[in-house]
Amino acid sequence: MTGKVAIITGGSRGIGARLVAGYRGEGWRVVASALAIEPSQDADLVTVAADITQRATAERIVDAALRRFGRIDTLVNNAGVSISKTFTDYTAADYAAAVGVNLTGFFWLTQRAVDEMAERYGGHVVNILATLGEGADPGPPAVLAALTNGGLTAATRSLAVEYDLYGIRVNAISAGRDGQVSDIVEGALFLESSPGITGKILRIDGDQIAGP
């Protein structure tokens, strides 16, 4: 057991569920959140069913971690929305959904978690991104994904610089369409075991991990 605690958003299915399993497999205690997620029978896994776009949800998630485990070592921002449409076909609801989950949810929860980490002097933030945030993709149109993931890419690097003096590392995993979920999980755990890495974007778009 590591004794460390991770918060993982979007933890009910897909990449998020695999991240939860991966961290638990390494002995981490985990708080997993999603809009709909089942209660856990695992004493070292707490689930929070809530809307990540709401500021109050950030408080609920962080409070759950502190009440049960007393600390937060890592925040994995995995919750995300991708809506593929021609640019002029996007609606106000599409925009609100993408920005609400991909940016607003990230903003409030990261702000609250980083504040807690800074008090303890140390922590780690891992943002799970789409490669659209780094460059155009010839696949289906997805400008909203490019817009929001581009913002997260920039925020990753900016936060890494801002909070380095507080012992907080900030990294991201940029996942492409051909990236394997197992590689994404391994990438996150690699970052956990690499205390000298911060401000890094790991690109996982096949069988290799690369980045600038």
C-alpha cells in the first residue's frame, strides 16, 4: 500500500474506470467521480456521483477525499466531452456541454485540489487530453474538442510553472484515436513514479509515448 490518495474524474467507465483500477492496483486509495457512478464496497475507494460542471461538486469531491483519507496526492482530470459536428452546426447546448465539462469542471476542481496540495507542499495533477489540443486531426470535425483541449494543454504548462515552488507537479496525457487505454493508464502511473517530470505532455497515439 502506498498510502497515497488520488481523485479521478469521469471514473465510472472507459478510460476513467481503467484509471481507477490501475491506481487501486498500485495500492492507491481513490475518490472516483462521475455524473452517475455506483457506490463502492471497497473501503479504499470512495465514489461521488455529481455534475462536474458545478462548482459545488469540486467541494464535494475534495471534502470526500479529506474526510475519508485525510489528504490528496494526485488529481486526475479525466472527465471530458467530445462532440463531433461541422463547426457551423454546433448549438449553444453543445458549446455549454463541452466547455462545462472540459474547462469549467477542470477549473473548479483543480483550483480546490491545488489549494489543498499547496498547504501540504506537494501534489500532482494529471490532465487527460485529446491530441486535438495540440494539432489538427484529419478525422471527423471536432472544433469544440480542439478549443477546450487546447486550453487544457496551455493550462497544464502554465500551472506547472506557477506551482513548482509549492512542490506541485502538473502533467498531461494527450491521447489519440489509436492510443490504447492500457497505455494511458501506464502513462499516468509512469508520471506518478517520475518525481522530476512536470509541465510534460505525454502523447499516446499508438504504441509510443512521445511529446515535445
